[in-house]
Amino acid sequence: MTAARRPLRVTVWNEYVHERREESVKRIYPEGMHRPIADGIRRELGGDVTIRVATLDEPQHGLTEEALAQTDVLTWWGHAAHDKVDDAVVERVHARVLDGMGIVVLHSGHYSKIFRRLMGTSCSLRWRSDPGGEREVIWSVNPAHPIAAGVPQPIVIPHQEMYGEFFDIPPPDELVFISSYEGGEVFRSGCCYIRGAGRVFYFAPADQEFPAYHQPDVQRVIANAVAWCAGAVRSNNESVKSSGNAPRDWFLSAKVT
Amino acid sequence: MTAARRPLRVTVWNEYVHERREESVKRIYPEGMHRPIADGIRRELGGDVTIRVATLDEPQHGLTEEALAQTDVLTWWGHAAHDKVDDAVVERVHARVLDGMGIVVLHSGHYSKIFRRLMGTSCSLRWRSDPGGEREVIWSVNPAHPIAAGVPQPIVIPHQEMYGEFFDIPPPDELVFISSYEGGEVFRSGCCYIRGAGRVFYFAPADQEFPAYHQPDVQRVIANAVAWCAGAVRSNNESVKSSGNAPRDWFLSAKVT
Amino acid sequence: MTAARRPLRVTVWNEYVHERREESVKRIYPEGMHRPIADGIRRELGGDVTIRVATLDEPQHGLTEEALAQTDVLTWWGHAAHDKVDDAVVERVHARVLDGMGIVVLHSGHYSKIFRRLMGTSCSLRWRSDPGGEREVIWSVNPAHPIAAGVPQPIVIPHQEMYGEFFDIPPPDELVFISSYEGGEVFRSGCCYIRGAGRVFYFAPADQEFPAYHQPDVQRVIANAVAWCAGAVRSNNESVKSSGNAPRDWFLSAKVT
Amino acid sequence: MTAARRPLRVTVWNEYVHERREESVKRIYPEGMHRPIADGIRRELGGDVTIRVATLDEPQHGLTEEALAQTDVLTWWGHAAHDKVDDAVVERVHARVLDGMGIVVLHSGHYSKIFRRLMGTSCSLRWRSDPGGEREVIWSVNPAHPIAAGVPQPIVIPHQEMYGEFFDIPPPDELVFISSYEGGEVFRSGCCYIRGAGRVFYFAPADQEFPAYHQPDVQRVIANAVAWCAGAVRSNNESVKSSGNAPRDWFLSAKVT
């Protein structure tokens, strides 16, 4: 209501390494994992978004100051090349999140520099990647959370890598999904955080070895998460964020809307 | 995005007692407190809402089963007549909140049956109502919360009743506003809760003896809160709420979207 | 440190219905479920506690004003006779929790009047009780929470009733345990709440048809929960709880420790 | 109960710069701010603690691997020399917190490298340091929190620097204190966080220019916070923290206590 309704500007970031060097991954994601991620966001949010793809190999990983200024929500997939992400770019993304950009961190992105920077913890977890994977069942524990809108309870992913607790993250500000795996492990697989004026969502699916990003319900959750982040983008109240030296009664003389 | 965009149906509920029996209140709110509350919601949300007013004196307080079924968000002001609200109506409102209706509880509504029922605590607090009141300064601690969108940091209410801690509520699921008063007290004055599929917002201003409901920023917060509640209304996922006996593997045979 | 170190006074409450009328239950819990619960608390907390058992059949269910005044932590098991618990007793227990008594609610106690009263929600859930039950695996998501101290990660219960999401409770103030079941369901099985000056812990195991209360790790969690509640008992700060009319500058003239 | 009851090992860390170079500070804290901080902890916790002081000038700031391994709870005061704290030491302290050490961060420590590292946000705030300061009134919003045990409601600090919202921290896992200042600002002045197996407490008082660390109630809160951190130290469950590759059914063959 109170904010402009221009299309949301989404940057889908992918390290794009596995898909180019491993045959098994290339077969599942011939155009890169960013493709089904972007396609799902476009299908769900349509004219409400413009989407740009950026990858590790681009100068500054495609995340220049200007590119970030033009980004409302960033999605992040990385795994093999976390260490190759430049620290200066990480600091820039971090500052932009605190300033109000949303970020949706996917699967192995739990170990990315940016996610660990935002969380302040190790973000370690248990994992198991057996050939063929195992069934993951994703349960929502918040029936009216916008990120769970329109998806079945539960979402079943037939073949997936196992991610299990203890997941070393701060207690989520809102917990949306919990997964179970065939082996009996559980995982907090959909976690919301407020950081500064920005919103952060971590979503556990999917892995380069498994086709879950082609699954419509997984795509829908990612699109919902992008839209949820937009809630902060559109309500970002600059006057709240001010800091620094404040003379006595400064707010009495301030221009009041 | 993913949910229907019909206008939000808002019911503004007011016990409407003080304004009819006390001259001092009548002067401030000649048409009842519900009037500036409704006017502010209409001004901010415009065509996105339809508004109905309901009061204590109506049959079933204007909150019949049918009326509630047609309500997406309910605002609640009560004080002198909390005990006159029928228990059956309270149970009905309570069930409707868990089912997904939003509720915005205002000021002395902290002691209403419905708020205490939803909170599970005593909802007691400190208070002081000196003639002329005292300055309340409302600070947001969440710069991108939609309920704080578009209002100054801080909101200054020149004359208001004091509400102070300890406020016996559960720790808020999201804390949006903290107030200070001239006397030095503080108060968690803007508190969000998730209850079932519904959202609850408590907002401390204003009192029957003070004109704060005519103040545009206070009206805007109430309108923002109504819109925030709508987030749950529009994303309410019926499939999540199911409960009861569940045979083994029930979800494998369920129709999946 | 700051509080007296007298033994903690624990009341183990059991409706004690199934164990007396059903042979299958009698075989598992010949002396009532309260027996292994009390035994486990005594084994773990030893001289730090005194334990009393109270049951539904006693006058006022053994929960008179005086009995509650002498109780620091109450554990609650009920199922078949929730409706037989007197409303006046429920109100009394509720007030005592807000005043600082701890309460540990077990398994089917999720549907007890007192738990629903404290939560403000329906507390409904999914369930399945197949003959022989199914394996429940309990994971801690908080490695330093006192309630998870000294138990293995995970705790495995070989045969148990299934309790699954969505569990209609407020978001826990601290989430300690999440369970998975053989059928693939998950459940927030260890949940902490702060309510007034009291602490509430809900723990999902165990059922009258399964012997989990004889399992040392389950007993240890219950004992840990009792000790965790004691943290609030021992730090209860009466001066914080005061409410009511507060004249300007009241705290400047107050006697300060 | 479940953990050893050896004395808690506390390290009081102070950058110790202002007290040696500024006369105004030297007059208030002639032996350094660490002295009244340590004295207060000793007075309140007595034989339950051993205390060591460490300062910036020592090799590795007195925070060697060995020193940290021997520390259960660290208190941190810094301001003028945040940038002089070695990054390697910060990483070491950070890892030790995740491993279970408690940390109590005081006043201007909000801008220390270690606090910002743990929070993942900018930790900026408003401030005002007028000559003579202004009255800070500290209110507890959690009557049974151990950190508020035994202190008056409210604690009044006659002369103090103003710290005001917005304070750019993650929403606290538990909010214990909110302060108001004479100028009308508010501040979340007592904030608890769980990070890994460690506990973090931020407490806003006091400043080098004001004598609040000599005030018994302020000392008591710090001592309470040290003891609260000990709750995690004593219940740290190593088996929960394990991460890495986990073969199917690993937990069924694990030795179970």
C-alpha cells in the first residue's frame, strides 16, 4: 500500500561450476541450476518481477555496487567455489542486505561466506549423499506464512541429499519448514531472519545431483520467499534506520510527515 | 501475488460506551472512536478494503457467525464493558482468529476477554492517567516491518495515558514498537503474534480521554496493521491446518498440486 | 546464587484412568505412569527435590490452593478425562503458573484444559497409533539447552504413537527438540514457553500404550525440564510483576535494594 | 545437576585505554573499569567463580588459545581501540563462543569486532553524551529471568550516556531489559542470544565518563549474566553438536548412554 508497486528486481546468483564440469549434473541442469530457479520465479510472480542472472565467473561475480543497487532480492546457490567468492563482494552484499535487500539462500549456500556472515555462526550440519538419494518430506509449521502459501502439506521430494541437525544457525526469527528424511534425520529446512532492514530466507532443497529445482512446489516456495522478502523492500522505513549522535530533543524539531 | 485480490473485509468493533455517557469523551470523539479508526483505515487502504462498524449493543455485539465469516480483519476497542461481552461471542472470535482472521487490539483492549484468551496470560500492566496526560514517544525497533512503514521515527503523541511495564504478555513473536513516557516508564506498544492461521497485533495508543485516534500517524499504524494481518488471510494454507488421525503414508496418496 | 537453595517441590499429576481400567496399560504401568515419571525425577535430581503425586480422583484433583502454593513445578499427564478436570482448578493452576510455578506438560496433555489455557490456541495435531507403534527419533536443535543436557543425540524411542505437524501451538519461545517418525512425519516435541513469571515445557513422549516413560533418557529429559523450570522459581522477581495505578515518579521514592 | 560444579572461570576483558590517558575517566575508575566489574562478580558469585583480568596490551590481548580454553565466561569492555583488536583473536573468541563459552558484552562493546561478528549486523545505534549525562531507567520485561533476579524494578542510573533505537541487532532470542532516557529515547538494553553452544548477553550500561559500574544493581546484573551464561557451559551437550558426513542409520549403532 504504502510503497511503490514497480516490478521487483530479482538477481538469481549461481556459482555455475558443477553444471559445467560434471556430466551427472549437466544432465539434470543442462542450462544451469539458475535456469529452473529463474523459470519458477517468473511463472509464479510473472509481471511483478524482472529477473537477472549473475554467476561467479563474471567480473565481481556480477555483483557490482550498481548491480546490487538495482537488486531488491538476491537468490544464492553455491557449493564448490565458496572460497572463490571475493571478500569485498561479500561485504557489499552484506551491507546491501542490512540496507533492505532480501536474500534467499539455497541448499549448500548454508556454507557460503555471505550466509555465515549474516548468521554469525558456523552454519555446519550433518549430511549424507547416497547414490539415488533418499526421500525428503517437508512440513510447514506455520499455516499462514506467505512462504508456505499454495504448496501441499507436506511437500515430498522423492530423491534428495540428506541435511540433518544439529544445524548451527541462530534460532530462526520465524520457522516455516521442517524436513524429515528416510534415514530418520530432521532439519529446519525453511528459516526466516530479519537482519537490519533486510530479510533472509534459507531453504534446504536442492542439490546439484538431484532434480528438485525442476519440481513445481520447490519452485513455488522459492518464488514465495522472493515475494516475502519484497515485503521488507516495500516497507523499508529510512527514518527508523538513522543512527549516530542525536542532540537532546532532536525529534521534536524534526519534520514530521 | 499468489492469492486472490478481492478487497479486504474489515470490521471495526467498538464497545461505544464512554463516548455516549461522558461529556469529556464525547467532545473528543463525537461520532465514537470507531469513526476516526475507520476513517484512517479507509484513507490509507482505500479501495483495498470494505469497512463495517459493529458495537456492543447490537445483537451478539454485531459479531454473529455470519458476520465473522465475512470478516478478514477485526479491530477491537473496549474498556468499560469488557465483562459485558458474551463468552460465546469471545469463543467464536477466538476460533475465527485461529482459522485465519486477523485481529488488531487497541489500547485498553489489553484487558478484553478475547485478548486474554489469545495470549493465555493476565495482560496486566501499570498505568497512570493524569489530567492532561503525558507525552508518549513511540519508537520502532524493526525498520522494515510493514506496520512501521511510512511513519516517522519516532511518533510523538503529545498527550496520552501512561501504560508501563511489566506488561504480562507472552514474549511477542515480533516486537515492532516500544514507547517511552514523560514519567520514565517504557512499554512494548506494538506487538505481533501468530496464533493458528491468524495474526494478532496489539497497539497501545490511544485512550478515550485523549485525541490520539485523530492523529494521522496513529491511524496509519492501525491501517498498516490491518494490511499486515491480510498477509495471513491471503496466504492461509488449509492443507497445513489439517489434524486428526492420519494413516501411515497418507500423504503419498494425497492429491498433490 | 541469588535465591534460596531449598529442595524443589515437585507435584507429579496423573489422571490415572487408563492404568486402572485397561489391561494393556496396566501391564506397562502397573503402578501408574506417575511412578516411572516420579522415579526418574528422583534418580536425576535426588536430594534437590521433594516429590508428591496427585491424581484426578482426589478432592480438587489434589490441587488445592494450599497444595499449589507448596508446588514449585507441576508435571501433567492426562488424556481420557480432560473434561473431568474442574474449571476452577484449571484457573487456579493457570494463575499459579503466571505467578511463577513451572509446568511440564506431557504427551496427550497437549489437549488438557490447562495447556490450551496457557497457549491460547487449539493445540490440535495429527496422530496415529498403529499396533506396535513406530520408531520416534528425537533430535535436539539447541546443544547447550539445559533440557537436552546429558541425553544422546538423537534419543531413539523404538515404539511410540505418532504425533505430527501441524501442531497448533504458538511459536515456541525456545525450541529444544524435533521428532521424526518412521512414517515420515515431524513434530516439535520439546517446546519452552515463558508465561508471566512461570515456565512451561511441553514434551511429546510418551503414550499409555508404550513403555517410553521407563526409558532412562526420556526420564532424564523430564527431570531436566523440572530443573529448568526451577530457574524461574529461583529468580522470580516480585518487584517486576507489580501492576496497577502508578503515580508519577513512584519509582524515585521507592526503597531501592 | 548433570554437570560438574567446579567454580566458573571468568575472564574480565578491558581494553583499558581511557582510564590511563584521560583524567576525567581516571578519577571515576582509578584502577580501571575492570576493577568494579570484577569486584561485583566476586561479591555476588563468591566461591562459585574464579576471576582473571585481561587487557588489550597483553600479548594476544591476554586471550591466547590456552587462556580461552580456561575461560567459561568472558566479559568485554572496549571503545577507543576496537580496531586494535587482532582479527585472529576475534576469530578465536568467536569459535570459543560457538563451542560453549559465554560472553557478556558491555556498553560501547556493541561496536567491538567480536560482537558484530556474532550478531552479523552493523550494531549501530543513536547516542548522546551531554556533560553530566542524563537519567537512564532500566525496566525488566521478564519477571523470572535469572538476569533480572534480585534487582529493583526499575534500576535508576542517575547519570549516563544515552543509547537509543534503532539498535541494529538481530531480534534478541530473549529480551530482558528496556531502558528509557530523560530525552525520551528507548533502548533494548539487556539482550540474550544463543549462538552455537554458547550464550551471549549484551548490557547497555555503563560508560567511561559515568560511574555506573560502581552501582551495586548494575554489578548484580553483570554477575547474574555471568551466571546465566554458565547454564550453557554446564549443559553443553557435545553429542548434539556433531556435524559432517553421517552414514545411514549411524545413530542406531551409536553407543547410547
